Amino acid sequence: MMLVRKYLNRYGIRVGQWYPHYMTEDGKVAGITYQACYETHRVFIPVPVDDYAFYVCLHEIGHLATGEARYSYIQEYRAEQWALKKLKQYGYYKKNFEREARQYVLNVMYEDICFRGLNIATVNPKIQAWIQRDVHSIKRGAIRWLNKWRNNKEDHLGRKNENTLLTVYPKDAIEVILAAKS
């Protein structure tokens, strides 16, 4: 808790809500969306009762510590890198955190490609190397992701999309993905 407070204070971040940290049997966070709000400089985070909750706190603080970007995948990458660096610095780093972070950033990238007009050819090469995907695999993955989304109506966190901005998608999203230069 002291380290979380340290970075909240350092960056002038206020906590909008401390949430209990509930995990389901499969290791997922149960029904709570943690977030950072750039406009109000607030975070909505779990009480850091274990290593994972501490990591989530650092990730959300990392959003405000590293700033906004045009595409969500870049914001998520920056927050993940910031959090992972702090975890390593304080001895809380676990390989599965980084593995999950890579997948999370990749899923957000797919969302940016399919719904926010990100051209695959312009994906940041440093981020592309970190997620360990080439342009062809990103293209194939984006198509699979979009088809899964169309069938399940879920976002990158597995939440149902009935009331989100993602309920409308460009009809030509697959054509745009396929047309991207490799």
C-alpha cells in the first residue's frame, strides 16, 4: 500500500474508488473495471492486497504517469511497461504478468485496428516486437478477433458489448484489415 501511495502522491493522482479485489475461480477479476481517468487525474483501483492487485494499481497509475496517446494500444503498452518496470524494481515481477500484459496489449491493438482505424502497417515496431507478432500474424489475429467479437459481442476484456461504443463496427473492417500492407 505504501508504494501505491508513493506513486499516487508523486503524480498528484486521486483515488476515485478503492475496490475490493475479488478473483473468480479461473483467476479473473470478478465484474469490476479498474480504470484511469485523464480528465480528472483519478484512478479506480483495487486495494493492493496481493501481488496481482498491486500490479493492477501500478498499471492504472502508469496510465497517468505516462500520458495519453492517439491509440489505446499505445496507452496500454506504456502503462504496462511502466507497471512492469516498477514490479521489477521492487521485486514483485512475475513472468505471467508480462505474458498477460502482452496479450492484453495485443487485444487492445485488435480493437484499435477494427474500430478506431489503426492501419496495421503503422503499428509501432517496438510494441510489435514486444508482443512478439509480425504484421501477418497481427492481420490474421485481427480478423479472428473481429469474427469472435461479431459472434460473441464481447470486448477485449470479455465484457458483453450491448451498451458500449463497440456495438457499431465498420462493415468493411475485414476488407480494411486485408488491404493493409504487409
